[in-house]
Amino acid sequence: TQLLEQSPQFLSIQEGENLTVYCNSSSVFSSLQWYRQEPGEGPVLLVTVVTGGEVKKLKRLTFQFGDARKDSSLHITAAQPGDTGLYLCAARYGNNRLAFGKGNQVVVIP
Amino acid sequence: KAGVTQTPRYLIKTRGQQVTLSCSPISGHRSVSWYQQTPGQGLQFLFEYFSETQRNKGNFPGRFSGRQFSNSRSEMNVSTLELGDSALYLCASSPNAGRSTDTQYFGPGTRLTVL
């Protein structure tokens, strides 16, 4: 079973539309990270959320950590083609290993 | 500062062979982690090294091994390759050893194809 479940797996939207993707778990985490991976490259960190209920904004991207620190969401406002990529959530578990969800593949069509 | 570099970028091997992948972390970073990425399983943790010591290991068979040198450079070895080992192997470095808020700086990966 996957520690972090991301949904939807794939999302295709038109430029200018809004979208929200989710990262869920039955486990509680001290922090959670979101990365974005573009084709042919490794993932790049977007944000780290630490406090339950925390909201962080990165330009048109809004990240929220659930109150119980088990889940997180990423909302993109007025999506642009440059937002296309694989969005990965990650958290440490067990013996401090880093686990990733399978990702949300986002495609923004011009 | 130069980013994480991985060599080679692409590799084609046949079943039964072995392969060694190399990773050079960002200068000053002492922690190096390795991940396997496949379409079906996503990104899975292989192992983490800090100051030449393996700190953590994921749930992979003993065919997968690694090491870290005194200059923090790391190598990963896979012996007796199987078709299922075809994947993108990513290396990531960070300044410290596995704090939950640490940023992992990833390299571009090595694409391994096993025929």
C-alpha cells in the first residue's frame, strides 16, 4: 500500500482555469513537502508545510496542510502552460525515510 | 553552485549484467539519497548515505547496493539485472542528514534500460 495517495493521477485543463490536486494519508506527519518534476529532470522542491492548517502561497500556487497533518492540497489559480509537470508530495516516515506519492500529472493546454 | 550531477544519463544493459551509477552532490552537501522512479510504482527510496555511512535503506533486494566516498560522491550498483530494474534512478543531496524539513536537491537522473 502507498503511504501517500495522490489524486487525481492525471489532469488536463485549459490555460486560465483553476485546479486542485490532493495528497492523502492515514498517517500523521511532522511536515510534508511538494515537488514538481518536468520531463527529463529531477524533482524540484516547491514548498514545505509544517503546521496543521498552514497555508503557503507561491505566486499562483496555494498549498494547504490539513489540520490533522494527514493530508495536503495544492491549488493553482489561472493555470499557465509553464505549470505543466508532475507534482509530487513527500513526507518522512518510519526510520526517517522519505516517501513520495505517485504524483499528479498536470497538463495545461494553451 | 553546480547542481547534482549524475553519470551516465542513459544506459542500456542486458539481463544478468551489473551496472554502476555515479552521483556527485552539491558542494558542501554530505547527505546523498538514491531513488528509483517507474511509471507503476512512482518514486521509491533506495538508500541514504551521510558521511560515508548508510543511514537508511528502502525495501529493495540485496542486488541493490551503494557507497559514499570521503568527498561525498556516491555510487549505486545493481547486480544481476532484471527487466524490472528498468527505471529512472535519481540521486538527491542535502546538507544535513534526513531532517524532515530538509530540501532534497535532485539530479537529472540516469535512465537505465534492461533488455
